[in-house]
Amino acid sequence: MSVMTFGMKKFNPTAPDKGSFPLDHEGLCKKEMIKYMMCINQNNKDNSACRQQAKDYLGCRMDNNLMSKEEWSKLGFSESEDTIEQTKSNK
């Protein structure tokens, strides 16, 4: 039985802006996802401290066709972040 409430708006689902985001059933990017989730946990849910892990995860999804390939700038990442991360890893 359904209950009808007057004044309630009907929910109309809409598709995501960037298309589908399929589940990773085969676990192709599980390692990157776990690293990101651990980083979030260790940094009191401060996602800005885990930008590199987020980028690694999204990169894995793009490489494995689990999402469409996008420019990093469209995903909120900049070229200067790449330079900073490369400098850190070279030290």
C-alpha cells in the first residue's frame, strides 16, 4: 500500500552530470581506493590532505575504463599540484 501525502513533491531521479560511474566489480582500483579511505581516516576526514590519493584513484578508474577520461583541471586538479608532488617524490 502506498500512502499519499498532500503537498509532497514527487521525486524525479536525474542522471549524473558526467555520465555513469560504474562499480568496480573486479576490484581493479581497490588498492587505490583503500589508500584514499585510510588517508581520509588518518586526517580526520580532511579530504584536502588526500588529494594525491584521490588523483591516483581517479587515474586508475580512467585507465581501466571505469570512468571517461577527463583533463585533470576539469576534475579539480591543477598542473602546479603535479609539479609539487614530483618535487616531493624526488627528494
